[in-house]
Amino acid sequence: MDIVAATGTRHVKTLLILGASGDLTGRLLLPGLAGLIGTGRVPGLVLAGADAADSGGQAWRDRVQKTFGEARDAANDAGRRDLDEVAAGTTYRAGDVTQPGVLGRMLAELEGPAAVYFALPPAVTEAACEVLAPEEVPEGTTLVLEKPFGTSRQTARALNRTLARLVPEPNIHRIDHFLGKATVLNLLGLRFANRLLEPLFVSEHVAKVEIVYDEELALEGRAGYYDRAGALRDMIQSHLLHVLAFLAMDAPASLGERDLRDSIAATLEVASVPEDFARSARRARYTEGSSQGRPVPDYAAEAGVDASRGTETLAQVEVRIDNPRWAGVPFILRSGKALGRRRKEAVVTFRPAGHLPAGFRGRDSPTRLRIGFGPDTLVLELDVNGPGDPYTLDRVDLRADLNSPDLLPYGEVLLGVLTGDPTLSVRADTAEDCWRIVEPVMAAWAAGEVPLEEYPAGSGGPAGWAAPPLT
Ligand code: NDP
């Protein structure tokens, strides 16, 4: 059986991962792929890895064997057989893909249709695509690109043009693995299948929306990438804007590729930072402290960091959506590293009840819906008449712990790649729009118009930062 028989859709025969020895491949791609293969949904796949420097391939085969071996326990019978077959048959090649002809030769050797996953440094990916000639790309090839997709709207547009001359748009998968997160996808069911919620997701009823992705982890040796990106580009520009799109979009006609991505695009197209964004856009960098019981050095003193770049490790930006549904509602996006508490959630704060009858005692707090992204939870915070005095309001949480998903986020997006379904990948226009939205902030920060604040690692951020209250 092959993938087409298992899924009834167009299929990829060979997945070539460029960047076989890389961090992304080892930590996220191979585990996601192993989990997917273990479900038995992608039979007949051939896996190939490639690096620039020729390691002989044994390290690659060991890496695949180890990760796939670890996935066997959770796999079903068909999946276990597939994991063993893919691991036994994996191949390896080496070559500098920024040199003309190198990637073309690799493609010519593969059993097609093939998907090429560029798990490479972004500049290498761009150079590799530029030197690739259209005639070197066999028909049906899929190109899979990681974030960051360009470094600005202009460079994203240039990269889109380069890709467009190689393969048709549906064969380009721009990965944002947040689109494969179960909780992000659950937003669709939560919003559009519940009469109780959908009519309330409008400016008349919502006071603000906060999307927070605070990590306890510090740099973890990734200065080479992170010091050139920072929290705004690493998290807000890509992942959090997509969460915003899922929270704010109008209902798509269907969950098909065209309708869903049209709804995402229509939302982001009218999203922008407010004119006076400098008032609310804040940035900060951690100083020496401790996190998770371990000492954390000052960010500026971390190996590989160029302190003069002024890279922020915590960023907060307000975004507005200029349409009738959301006019006037602030969407506050925040993400940071080395913070005292891991907090990954979207919080929708509703406006106060129109009229609270006189005579109630106790607090009168806004209704809040909190959507947790790992652990995946749903909490609706309500005021009710509490125990004891029946006219005293008390807070209760209606809580649901969502089941752990079938697939890891990278497994979910790889399923789209391997079955030729780009629904969970970022469309060309959206990739450019995400840069347009944050570019005024990037420019203001580069010009020093917003001070770079400081916070000790392990704290809650600089004093006075507005952040949604903790449960
Ligand atoms: P790494 O630096 O860990 O790995 C880079 C890989 O690219 C190595 O295998 C390297 O091979 C290969 N490579 C470099 N130059 C060339 C070349 N000229 N020709 C062929 N191969 C080359 O990078 P990451 O894995 O961290 O990141 C890869 C991509 O994934 C980036 O776009 C990053 O932004 C993105 N990403 C990474 C995440 C992560 O957690 N790491 C998370 C989300 C996205 P060799 O060793 O032989 O040089």
C-alpha cells in the first residue's frame, strides 16, 4: 500500500530532509515524522537526509533508527512495520546545496514525487532556491520551507517570486508548526460549533484578547539564530499572528485549503499595529538570574550574543483588526524567554454584564475564556452566587483538559506535506502580510524609539508590564 491508497490524495514518495544533522531535524522533525509514520497513515514513504559536510551517513542512520525505535511503543501494527521499513531503507547524501547543480542532482536521484524539506539556516535556504533551475525540479516536487520566511516583507516577496518560478503555489509548504498544534486547530471547533461562543466573539462583547507565550527556557545555546531574531521576529511575527488569525477570523465556508486560508488571509490583511503603537509596544532583555532552579547568565554575556544588536528576549505588541467584528478591540501579543512562569495561552476577556442588579456583594469580574497551548486546556471563568451568602459573587472555573493529540505539531504539518494538502501551511500572501504587520515596530525598535528594558531571568518581566492575570 502507498500513501495515495491510505489517504486517497496526491502523495509524496520520498521526503528529502536537507539539514540531516541539524537541531530542528533531530529535536522536532524526526520525532514528528516518527509519530506520523507510527499511525500507519503514510505507508511506502522513503526518507533521505543530506548535509553539507559528508559524515558518511552513519550518524544519520543512527539518528533515524533511534528516533523511530523510540516511536515503536506508541505505534499501531501497520505503523511499526512502516517505521522499521523507512528506517532500514533511509539513504544519505552530502553536498553544498548553494552551489549550482548540487540540489538538482540530488532531486534527479530521488524516487518521485519528492518533497524537499529545507531544514537549513534561512540564508542557505534562500541561496539554494535561487541557484535551483526550474528544469532541475521534477514535476510534482514539493518544497517545504521553515520559518523565518524572509526577514522583511520585501525579502519574503522576493523569496515568494523565487519559489513561484520553481513549483506551483500548492506545492510550496511554508511551515508554521503552530498551525499543527491541536489547541490552535481546536479553536475552529470551539468557535464555530458552539452557539454559546460564536455570537460573542465580536467587539460588542469582547473587551480585549491577549495571546501570551512565555517560556521559562533561556537561550539554550541557540544564540546563532536567536540573537538575529529576537522575540518579535521569532514568535510574534509568525506563530502568534496565526493564533490571532484563528481567534479572529470569520467562519470559513469549509475547512478546505482555499476557504480556511482565505479566512486567515482576510483577517491578517486588515490587521496592523495602531498608529500610536510605541505607547504599547514594549521590549526587554533578561539579565542574570535563575530559572527552573538553574542559574541563567545575563543574556548579553551568553556565548555568541552580540550585545550591541540590542536583541529583545521579551516583546509585547498590540494589534488591531480593522473590520466591523473587531473594531476597537486590542489584541495584545506577548512572548518572552527566561521568565518566572511558563505561560502559553490566549485569554479572551469579555465586557462586563450590561446590568448587575443592585444588592450583589463580592467581586464583579469580567468573564474570561482561557485557551491553554500546552498543556491543552480550556477554562471559562464565571461569576456565580457562591456558597454561604447567596448574594455574594464568587469565581468558578469551568475547566476542560483536552485530550493529548494524535500527532505532534510537526507530525500534523508533515501529514499535509506528504499528502499534498497545504491547508496547514502559510500561503504566500499571508507570509508577506505577517511581516507588514510587525515592520513599523521593527523600524521603531531599530531607531531606538522604544527603550530596551531589563528583567532578571526568572522574574515576571520588567515592573509595570501589563500582562493578563494568572489563574
Ligand atoms: P542547524 O544549524 O542546527 O542545522 C543546519 C543544517 O544545515 C546542518 O545539517 C548543516 O549541515 C546544513 N547546512 C548548512 N549549510 C548547508 C549547505 N550550504 N548545504 C547543505 N546543507 C547545509 O539549524 P536548525 O536545525 O536550528 O534550523 C534549521 C531551520 O529551521 C532554520 O530555518 C530555523 O530557523 C528553523 N527552525 C529551527 C528550530 C529549532 O528549534 N532548531 C525551530 C523552528 C524553526 P552541516 O552540518 O554539514 O553544515
